[in-house]
Amino acid sequence: MSKKLRVANIGMKFGMCHVEGALDCKDAEIAVICDSNEENLRFAGERYNIPEEKWTTDYMDIVNNNEIDVVTVAIPDQQHKQVSCDLLRSGKHVLCEKPLALTREDIEEIVKVANECGKKFMVGQICRFTPAFEKAKEIIEAGTLGELYFVESEYAHDYMLIQEPWRCDPKRHGVIGGGCHAIDLLRWLAGDPQEVFAYGTHKLLPHVTYDDATIAIMKFDENLAGKVFVSTGCKRDYTMRTVIYGTKGTLICDNTSPSMTLFTTDEEGITQDPQTIEVEVNNHNAVKEFAVFADAILNDKNVLTDALEGAKTVEVCLAIVESAKTGKIVKPDYTF
Ligand SMILES: NC(=O)c1ccc[n+]([C@@H]2O[C@H](COP(=O)([O-])OP(=O)(O)OC[C@H]3O[C@@H](n4cnc5c(N)ncnc54)[C@H](O)[C@@H]3O)[C@@H](O)[C@H]2O)c1
């Protein structure tokens, strides 16, 4: 590879972790950073020593710049579709934050445009790069737990002080905005749920009109059930506690804990003493996420968290929200 990937980063709040991902990548160089808010743009530019001539407040400067290869997008969810599609159509590879978008219409459009443009697209389902969850995937695939019969995860995060209007939009229900992490994780570990059923409650966040807690049960293929709990007003530290139950063992892990607990069985099926597995705590592993994306671009590999994966995760979230509203079982529609 003679030429480095020329990267543009849009959105300089959470999106600063994408700047760090690009700075860490030996095959990439930052060509432009963008934020419509000048103060946020200046803060990031100065923090990462990016010269002012590489700053812009208008993402269309990136769309119209043929020198840019890859763009990261970390702006409010409501804008993901427009900005990602503009970038894809202008020939850029795109890493867009989760959730892919907030409506069926928007996720369909992104999948369509990503397919048509033939550029790489990654949705930032960053939990797939969390060391504990990577290890969980490895343990499941090694067969250590036997056949899975029940999987549960949760997204419990106190949003009491997080009140920007775009986050309070009823379309940005907590199940979609944050809960998509836990739902994506279960899809990655156990496959696509075929049916979901949910209840919601609303006791903690007076500044939103949607439920701030939701519990959903789900039926996967092949004799496997699941559960997701989402609470965006909970009175505790952020957690994505996840428990995976198999016929030969059980694994308990989290995104914020330095150890995981593994139970296995002997030849007679008797449960042994638990083993503790130490893991690095790296809940936002944006460095690895960007490295994997750059590798997919440079070596023409498939992106595991592509537009379709992002769309399927949002589709399950939408099904859960609908079920909690209607009191009915909902079957997600994975045809995109
Ligand atoms: N993966 C994760 O765990 C994680 C964590 C936090 C946020 N996110 C996602 O990242 C995205 C951004 O979240 P945030 O917390 O940084 O939001 P934020 O509101 O704190 O910041 C958004 C930034 O984008 C800028 N912006 C808005 N519209 C823009 C536009 N059209 N062009 C350029 N800049 C624009 C704003 O000025 C602001 O600086 C959201 O999609 C969110 O869901 C993901």
C-alpha cells in the first residue's frame, strides 16, 4: 500500500474516539475534521493538534472532496441517513455510529444506498470490540458452553443528566438509542430473534415521553430463548451485564468489569467450581473498530457490522418498542 487512507471525521463529541482510532492506525491519516459547532471543532482540533486548515463546519466540504477515502460519522442519530447516504454516493467508505437510524424507512434507505454504491460501510456497534464480549464469542464458538438455551443482556445507563433535544425525540426511544448495544450483542452471540414480546415502564426520566425501562423476551431459532432489559434512568453505574446459558456451561460477563465468570461441567454433566477470566476493560474500543474497518477497506474484506447488520439490530429494537406499545408479540422483518 503506497498511499495512506485519507480520513475525515464528522462530529467532535463522541466522534473524538474515531479521531483517536484514525490517529492510531498506521495506514491512515486525518485529512479533515468537521463539526457544525465551532467551539467543539476547535476543542478537538487543538486537543489532537490537527491544523486549522483541516477543519470545517460543513460536512458537504467532505462530500465534495475527492481526496477523502473514508469518513466517520458521529452526529445525532436523526441525521445518520442523510449524511451517510451523501457520503456513500460521493464515493466514500463510511463508518457511521450506532444506531444505524431510527426508522424503518431510514434503515432501508441506508442498506439500499450502501448496496448500490459498492463502498464499505460499517455501523459502530462497538460492543463487538469490547474484550469481554469478544472473549464470550470465542468461548461460545469453541463449544465450551455446549448448545445455548438462554441468553440475556442489559443496557442500564443513567441518562438523567443527558437531556439534549435530539436524545429526547420519541423516535429515539431508549431501546433504540442505547438498548441497541445489548440487542446487537445478543444477535451476534445467538442469532436473529424470530419473535419478541415486551413491557415498558416510565418512572425515572420526566424529560422524555417514552418508557425509560423496557424488558423484552425473545424467541430465537432452534430452542433458544433470550431476554433484554433496557433502563435509561437506572440508579446505578453503567452496565451491560450479560449471561449466556448453555447445556455444558454458563458465562457471566459485563462491559465494565475486569473479570468474567465461567462455569463448566465434567463428563457426567456436574457443574464445576467457577473459573475467573481476567479481561481488559475497554468499553469503547474505537481503536480496534477503526483498525478492522481500515483492514476491510485496504484488503477488500467483508465488514461484519455492515449496513444490513445495523438494520437488523434496529429492526429488533423497533419490534420491541412496538410490542411494548401494543401488548402483542411482534416478529421482526429482516427483509431489506
Ligand atoms: N458507540 C457508543 O457507545 C456511542 C456513545 C455515544 C454516542 N454514540 C453515537 O454517536 C453519535 C453522536 O453522539 P454524541 O454523544 O457525540 O452527540 P452530541 O450531541 O454530544 O454531539 C454531536 C456533535 O455533532 C455535531 N453535529 C451535529 N450535527 C452535525 C452536522 N450536520 N455536521 C457536523 N457536525 C454536526 C454537534 O455540534 C456535536 O458536536 C450518536 O449517533 C450517538 O448515538 C455512540
